[in-house]
Amino acid sequence: MILGGIMRGGFYDGRKLPKDFVLELLRSAKRTGYATAETKYFRALPSFIAARGLYPRVKTPVTLVYGDHDWSKPKERAEVAALVPGSLLITLPRTGHFSALERPESIANIIIDATARRTGDIVEPRRKRVGGTL
């Protein structure tokens, strides 16, 4: 499957690409309106690049998460972090571009920690789930 091969390129460990995710992407591409939405997305790409000029105006706390094997280069990641005031840059080891699919528990923990920092809540230490229980 060509799409699976392309997607695996965004993983440190390509075996972690969920097959059902690839199948859902293929199903999505057949939905009414998909081609129109995709075309609009690609036409908007230049505005995404131009938006970098607005990064210094960001007032909301931002956590940037990249895999150490992400498609972006470390220099590019550092440049984005430098543009966003007060941003936190996290690099996950042994992780590719699709960190939320490859390391969902790590991403969940980052979100929990970022939310706790923002709200001042105390977060209890996370324990690894074993057999469906904490």
C-alpha cells in the first residue's frame, strides 16, 4: 500500500503506524467534498508559511513537540521556538514526525503537564497502566 509506505516514513519505528489509521485515511479520501477541501488546503500553504511573521504576537502559552527523527530539522525547530515568546520546546527521543500516533502516552502526558502549568493544578504522578488499570 503506497500511502502506508509514505506514512511509515514519518515514524521512527514504522511498525507503530496503525493499519486502521491508514485505512481511515483512504476512506476519507473517498468522501464527498474531500477533493475540494484538499485543494483548498494546498492553495493555503503559502499563508501557513507567511504566518510565521505573526508568531512573535502569540500571547498564549505554546508547547512545541517534535520527534528527534522529525521531518523538520533541529535548526528549523529552534527558529520556531525563538519566534514564539515563552514557548517550550520538547523533543521526544526515538520518535518521528507523527509523534501523536507513535508515542500517544507521551503526548497525553505533555498535554496534562502543560495544562497543569497553565492552571496551576497539581498533577498526581502518572503510573503506567497494567492490564487496563492504574
